[in-house]
Amino acid sequence: MSNRVEPLLIVFGTDPTRNMSLLLDAISPSTIVPKPDKYYTFVYKAKTPGIQYDQYPLVICNNIFSWGFNAYNEHWGYIRQYSWNEVLSNIYELSEEEFETCKSVPLAKFRNT
């Protein structure tokens, strides 16, 4: 698979929302349930009151549960939990090369609940 993200490097800017929109358009199709040890991105809105979360996580999936999944979030640098009901978009799989490319793109958008 070719790197679908690399051609976008010339159009990515500093706005994470615009960058995420461009990225998701380029990496369709998506999946419904992630698989462990694979790379993903998606749109998320946490429900737990009083926490900070990453609206556009860039993750490596760890474990799948009935309530959701946990994954290493590249923007945070540690494992976070993601519940199914709070995933607002489809879940988009990335190749390892695409994941590495995305690490240099302003995608992190930290929000508070």
C-alpha cells in the first residue's frame, strides 16, 4: 500500500480540524472495529466530566472490550480508553508508514469535557 498521507504534506497547515478533514478524505475507506497492534485515527468526544481529551487521536490499538477499546495515543504518549458511543466518526486504519507521517502533522486537538 502506498502512503496516502505523504501527498497531503504540502496542503496540511496548522489547523488540526482542517488537517483531520483532509486526512479522513484521503484515507477512506474505514473500519468499524479496530484490531490490536494496528494504527488508527478517528474523531472522538469524551463523556467523562472534567477531563481533557484528544478530539483527533492518533493511536495504536491495544485491546478490544465490549464497552470500547484502549490504545496508545501518540499525542498523549500513553494508553487511553475509548468507548464506542463517544467515537463520532468511523475508525480509519493507517499503515505504519502513514502513522509515522501523521506524527509530524498538527492533528492533536485537546478539549475539556
